[in-house]
Amino acid sequence: MSTHPITLTDRVRALTSRFMQRAGAFLHRLGIHPDVITIAGLVVVVIAAVPIAQGDHPLGALLLVLGLPLDALDGAVARAMERKDRFGGVLDSTLDRYADGIIFAALAYFFAVRDEYVYFLLALAALNGSFVVSYVRARAGEADLSVKVGLFSRMERLAVLLIMFLIPGLLIPGLILLAVGTNISAVQRLWYVRRHLDR
Amino acid sequence: MSTHPITLTDRVRALTSRFMQRAGAFLHRLGIHPDVITIAGLVVVVIAAVPIAQGDHPLGALLLVLGLPLDALDGAVARAMERKDRFGGVLDSTLDRYADGIIFAALAYFFAVRDEYVYFLLALAALNGSFVVSYVRARAGEADLSVKVGLFSRMERLAVLLIMFLIPGLLIPGLILLAVGTNISAVQRLWYVRRHLDR
């Protein structure tokens, strides 16, 4: 029932898997629980949200980049533990939703204090779109359908965010791309569910 | 594995089920597809968002109330069709997420234009909390666990919204209740998942 297009997430995973496996085993020997790494990843995003809200976007991007390895390490440590860790998976993807929400809320704040309400609304559209892209996947998963179609899954969203925060002049184009792209991805996923369930 | 506390949703459903069954059969005979009703429900929320953003909260609440029956009718028509409608279920809950997001985005806008940034952030906290409450349920459902714990599922959130929009003086207390309550519910659900998966 499911298709598996190769996403940016898959590529990054393939490139870093050997290293992550070793790092995961190492942290596991140190006695560090994967859930602690997951939570630390969210804390880094909360810290990054402050300069993003205040308008120092390159610093925000830098902090987000520093936090990125944590996103992969929690899974690596969980695998090193060699036991089922379904709760860890739920915690990880749930905190990813908070992370998305906090980044876009910080961006919405940045535009609101400058009275730039069109961009403000685009930031909230990107927030809603990002959430729904992930929600449709989980909700369809509940009905036993694996939905990975759509361009803007988490890695792609993060890549666009980093580029728009780091390169001058790309903040607004990136924002428009995210606001439109995430919502199109959401509709794509719904459409995929429609074609693959009940008919 | 799952517990079924009686929620506000259950109560409302029980009270209106006989009527909804008849209305559903009637609309089905008229040839109206449940997905059309689901989408119409979201359109009403989009219309309600305008007065909410502009500060006419009683009018926003009135429009939300007028849209409420649509929320139940789509399911009733689907049942009258007597066929599996798993896509309809996914569409319904996905558009509920957009509806939540749009209402809280409108409220965030209302506070932002008044430079009330603490309330603005509370509205966004309520938005994120509402999303995550529903996300954890779907994500845990993917792992075959039914999670319905937590006080602030959709009906309860809507009830608080209507009360705070309609009764003068309750806007801010209601907002605080939603910002805190939804996020506590999210943590409650995560905790429930932790206790019931993998151990």
C-alpha cells in the first residue's frame, strides 16, 4: 500500500548512518537515555527561538544547526539499546511538532512587532501547514497507510528555514515557499490518502 | 490497552445521536457527500475567523456555533452511506486541525495588532498545545494505542472558546486556561503513551 520516494531525510540518514551508529553506541555506554537527547533537542530550539524572534536570524540558524545532531542521535542511542522503543518514537515526533511550532511562532512574533501582518499571517500559515503535513501522516498511519509523499516533510522545511535565515534577501521568499509548500504538501498527502483508502 | 473516560464529545454525541441519524439519512438521500459537509464546516470557521481577528468575538462565537452541526453531520451522512469511509475520517480530523489553527491564529492576530504580546504568545501556546493533543493521539494510534486521556480534546477546547468569546471578562482567563490546559493535556497523553507502550 505504501510508496517510498527517496526524501532528503533518507539521504541525510544514509550519509551519516555509520557515524551515528558509533556515536549512538558510545552515548549508550555512557548511560545516556535517548529521551533525554530528544528533550535536549527541543531545549536547543527554544533557545534558538529567542534570536529568531528578535531578528538575529543567522544566530538562530546557527543554534538550530548545532541542535540538529541531537535529532538523529536519540534514534541512534535507542537502536544501540537494542530494545523496542515505541514511546521514544512518539516522544521524538511529538517534540518535533513543538519545535516546528516554536520556530514559526518566533517568526510570527518577529513580523508582528514590525507590524508586517501579511508576513505574520504567512508565518502562521507555514506553522499550520507544517503541523498538518505531519498530522496527516500520523492520522493515516492510524488507518494503516504509510504516507510519505509531499515535498515539505521536516528535513526539507528545516533546510529552507536555515537557508532563509542565513542568506540575506531570502527571508521573505523562503517564508512564502514554506507557507505555500507545506500546505500544498498537506493537500498532496490528503489526496494520497483518498486514492489509497477505501477504493 | 485503552481506557475510555467519558468525554464531553461522548456526551454531546449521545444526546444528539437519534436526531443526527435521521438528519444524516436525509442528507444522504439528497445526494450530499459527507466530505462536502466536512469542507463546509471549515469554510464556516474561516468566516468566523474574520470577526475573531477584528475583535467582534460574540459574532465569531455565533458563527462557530452555527458551524457546529456540520461537524457531526458529516459523520452521520457517512454512516447513512453504509460503507467504509476511512478517508472521510482522516479528512475530518485533518480539517479540524486547520480549524483549531485558524481560530487561534485569528486570536493571535487580534492581540498582535493591539501590541499585547503576552496574550499573543498565549494564543500561540494554545495553538501548539491543541495541535499536539490531537497529534499524540494520532501518532500513538499509529503504534496501535488508543489515547483519549486529557481534559482538553476538541469539544472541550471549543466549549472554552465559545464561553470566553461570549461572556465579557472571560477572554483572558479562557485564553490562559486553554494555553495551560492544552499543553498539560499533551503531556498527560505523552505520559499515558509512556506507561502503555514498551513496558
